[in-house]
Amino acid sequence: MKSLEKLIVRGEKSPFYQLLGIKIEEVKDGFARLSMEAENKHKQFYGTVHGGILATLADSAAAWAILGKKNAEGNPVTVEMKINYLQPVCSGEVVAEARNVHEGSRIFVSDVEIKNEGTLVAKSLVTYYLVKDDQT
């Protein structure tokens, strides 16, 4: 099994995370916190952060909550994702906290809250399937 520390380093160095400015703040058993600073490059033409950016942050946090499980072996793949956008984001720090609410042998479900400067701006439920290493 890959060490969590090595995975976090790889994750933070990924071109996608660097493009968006995503930071992996905390990963532990069934929980993850990711953050980013809302910038102009994240905004759509109305001047608020694009919903796809918030969805990406939620999806990524859920994946890391699974990767933090000691007994979870394999690569998490998103099966389904639902997100409710509650408030627009214009600037400031955006933080996604994911908590696993179901942990099966292959299926995981994570509840994700996204906050902007402490205010809840989106709520997401993400279902993942663990693809075993020999299936990839």
C-alpha cells in the first residue's frame, strides 16, 4: 500500500491542484480538509467562483477522506456526486471538509461541507467506488 504521506506530496504537486491552488490541509481516518484561495481565474462572467471549482474541491476532499483510511486499498473513483450551492463565493479562503458516512469494502459515501471565510456555501454528498490496484 502507498504511504499516505507520499500520496499527499503527489497530490499537492499534481498539475491540476497547482492550477487551481488546492492545498491538502489535513487527512486522517475518514476525514479530509482541503482549501484554496478564491482568485479571479476561478470566476465565471458574473464575478463569482464557478460552481465547477467548488464541485472539484468537494470531490477531491471526499477522495482524500477515503485515502486516509488505513484499510482502504485501491484507487477511489467517483460514482455519483450531488452538490447544493447555498451562497455565492466572490473572494477569500474556501475550505472543504469531508467526512465518510459510509465505509464499505468497495463503496464509500462522504458528506462534504464547503465554507467561505467560515460561512457554509455548499453541501455535497459524494459516492466513490474503490478500484483495486489489479483492476487498473
